[in-house]
Amino acid sequence: MKNWKFTANSFVVFEKTGLIPRSIYKFFQNLLNQFDPLYEYEIVKNFRITKYQTLVFFRYTLTVLFIPLIFATLCKKAIFVPAVNNLWSKYDGKIFLNSTQEHRAYEELQEYNNELVFHNLLHSENNNVWKVTSQKNIYQHALKLKAQELAEEYSNESKEAISNVLTDITSLLFFVNILLRNQRQFLLFRSFIEESFYGLSDTARAFLIIMFTDVFVGFHSSHGWEIFLEYVLRHFGFPESREFIFAFVATLPVILDAMFKYWVFRYLNRLSPSTVATYKTMNE
């Protein structure tokens, strides 16, 4: 049988355990409820509560996700990008924010240079001095154009990274402001998530737990963390240090795994022992 336990922050669903199996207990409980004159009223009341929680959940989710994003995007286009472009133009010749950008630009230019040399060797005619000289001039001109193209590309990437930092800080501040101003909706949002999770079957809950843990702390999760960290560092214009990425990947999944195991042992094992048993069986 599922009961409601009220805490200071939300409602939590927990399952009673006893000598009588839950399925038999639920069968007789539902049978007795049919003779309760207030049973229909309770059903309608619970339906209205569920409907209200669902509406709050979707409205709050859209508010938290899209309003900060829209506000920050407007600020980026109207304020941050023009300000960064104006500031960047004062530093004539500035292209890179960090050494990683330089390394990537040099690698791209070297690769392009190798392509030009390869095609030049294939189509050059050694018996004609004028053609060889002409091809060298074309080669030097093409290489110069590529260098200018890379300089413009990485200069724009640097300006974009600075704008991203300002935009994300603005979005985060707006997001925190929404959370602080709508604490009651947040509690309803949290209770809806908990009720939805504990309302699932044991197999479905165990499947979600296994999928979550395999994605974030599983054996192959390190590759996903590396890709994610490289994207974040490039997004904010930070050097893509392999030492930092390896150290981060070596510590964070371990911490998350320890926190998850503590949650399973401390809370889930008390709230739903059958889910824990199903999880262990599926995970073996």
C-alpha cells in the first residue's frame, strides 16, 4: 500500500511492508473502498490534485527552461555581441584566447599546406621554369588566404566565447531569481517528479536507475564526459587541458557513483525495497 509522508519540503511516497503481500492487501483495500460513500469524492479530489500538479509541472518547466534562455539570448544579441565586438576591435591583431586555439589553427594550416604541396607535386612540370614559378606564387597566395580565413574564424570564435560567458551568467542569474521567487511551485514540481517516479512499477524504476547510472557513471561514460568537457571548455574559451579533463573524469563519476549508492542504501531501500531487489536482479 502506498501512503503519503509529509516532510518539510515535499510529499514522499513510501511502501508499507508487512506479513501480508501487498497485492492481496491492495485487493481487499480496493474492495472495501467500493462500500465507502466518500470513495467517489476522494477519487475526484485526487484527480483534481493530480491535474493541478501536472499543469504546474509543465508550466514551471517551460518557465524555468525557456524564459531565462530567451532573456539571455536577447541580451546577447542586443548588448553582449556589440559590446564584445567593439572591445575586441581595440586589440588590433588579437586572434586567440588560449593556446589550444592556436594549436588547432596551426594544425589546420599545416594540413592545408600538406594538401597544397601534394597537389603541386602531382601537377608540376619540372621542365618549364615559368610554370613552376607560377605554381609557387599560386601556392603562396592560397596559403596566405587560408591563414587569413583561419585568423578570422578563430577571432570570431574568441568573441563568441566571451559573449557565451556573459550570456550564460545572465541566464544563470535569471534562473536563480525564478527559483527564489517561485519556491511553492518548485515544491509542487518536486513532489510531481517524486510521485511519478514512485508511481512506476518496480521494473520500470529499476530500468530508469540502471540507464541513468550507466550513462553517467558506467564503464563507457568516461568518453561521454570527455566530449562534454571539451565542448564546455571550447564554449567558454578555456584551454582544453587534457590533464584537467582526465582528472575531472577520474573523480566526478566516482563521486556520483558513491552518492547514488548512498541514496539507494539510505532512502530507496526504505521507500521501496522491492525496487532495490529488482534493480539488483537486473544489474547482475
